[in-house]
Amino acid sequence: MSAIAEKIHLIEQLSTNSAATGQLLDKVIDFLVEKDRKKLAEFREKLAALEQQYAMSTAEFQQRFDAGELGDASQWFDWDGFAALAASLEAKLAVAEAGRG
């Protein structure tokens, strides 16, 4: 069992009020979700700046970069990394939203 799972299990064992415990855990989840939303907004700003600078969407960039049309300049790797991180956060937030459904 992971350290986090062990702590959650301990909270379950110590809790005498499951509603209050649920509210506490909801606050932790809200905090983590908000933190990821802020990070995602930062990556989206960086992507928007690159899209404007190079006059192409991130989707077009990724297609051209993956096809080897753009070369190996460092800004392309930065753009690719920002896009990957944004996609990862979007997927993570989608899972969080579905889990709270």
C-alpha cells in the first residue's frame, strides 16, 4: 500500500464523522485540482504565445514537428514539452472531474 493510501486508511479508521471526513477530503481534492488548473493556464499562455509568434496552432506545430519538417531547434522542443504537459494536465483534470461527477 502506498504512503498516501495508508494515510487515507488511517483517516478512515480515526474518523468518527464520515461526513466531516468527506468534506475534508473534498477540500484537499479541490486544492489539488485548483493547483493543476493554474499550471494548465500557465502552459496554455505559453502555447498561445508560441502560436502567435510562429503563426500556427499547436496541433499544426505538433504535426509538422512529428513529421520532421521543423528541424531540431530548442524552441520546438520547448513547444512540444509545453504541449505534452498541458495535455497531461488536461487528462488528469478530466479524470478528477469525472470522479467527482
